[in-house]
Amino acid sequence: MNPAKSVNAAGVSRENRDRQLDVLLDLFYSTDSMPGNFKNVSVESLTPVAAKLLAHDHHMTVTLEQHHGCSVDVHVLESRIEGNHYARKITLTRQSDKAVVMFGVVRMDRTVFDEAVRDEIESQRTPLGRVLIDHNVLRSVKLSRLYQIQSAGDLVDAFGVDADRVCFGRTAMIYCDGAEAIELLEIVPGE
């Protein structure tokens, strides 16, 4: 088999995946425990709601709160600090009914932020986007790729759906003061 065409544990050939997705999934998943089968898609392949929630260069916290008409809470499922990086696997839930509206993996370069911002993010009490907004951190979000995902493992558990249910996601990068600061994998349930 040509190594450039090899298929990774998420069921997607390496040449069709971005480095961000590999890095973020490898933080919390082994080849036997992937949260789903990821397929690169265009914005035209998303449902209208998924396109509204994912195909933009804005914070997901704000986007989800506007879409659902209420604030969201963060729930950290697992976290780690390795060298200069802090990573966490999370869900965001609506405050109105506690429904999970997003599953994600975040990897932050701790050296980019001052101690107050770093400490608040690592306290795990407030969604990341809200912390950056509240601390007036100069930031921009850049969408990397969009995905259709056949759910498995953590996505099945988080969203309370059957295995292989289609969800949609994206990878993105948050730049703070011009520096690559935060890598994101953000997944929303399918309709």
C-alpha cells in the first residue's frame, strides 16, 4: 500500500485530513477509541443548521449562544498539560435545558497568554471563547476544514445518539495578538 494513501484510525486517508485534526484526536484517542469516522466536506454538503453553526470565522461560544438563545456551560471531560500546551476534551451544554450542543477538543499554547487568562481557562469553569472575550484578548478565528462525522464512542455518549449517526464538525485556529494560540475541533449534533 502506498503510505501516502494509508488510512488512519478515524477512517480517513491522511492526505485528506489536516494536521490539526490528527494532533487534536491523538491527544485523547487511541486507534481503537476514535469518536467517529471523519470525512472532509464542503460547506455545500452541510445541513443549513450545521453550515450556520460551523462555516464561519467566529467563536463557537457566541455562535451557539445566539443560535440557541441562551448561554452555554462548559463541561471538561478530560484535560492535560504537556510542556507549553494545555488541552481539554469538552462538551458545551445549553443553560436552559442542559442539552449538549457541542463536543470539542481544544489545544492551547500556554505561552501566548498572561497568567490571569491562562488561569481562568485552566480553571475549567467558563467556555474558552467567553474567557477571551471577557479579558479583551485581541483574537481572530480562522476556519480550517469542515467534516461530516459518523458518530462513535464519545459522540454517541455526548449527544445521546445511535452509533453512525451523522454529526458535523470543523477544525479551526484562534490567533491571539497574531500568534497561533488555540487549535480547535468543534462538533455539533446532526439534526
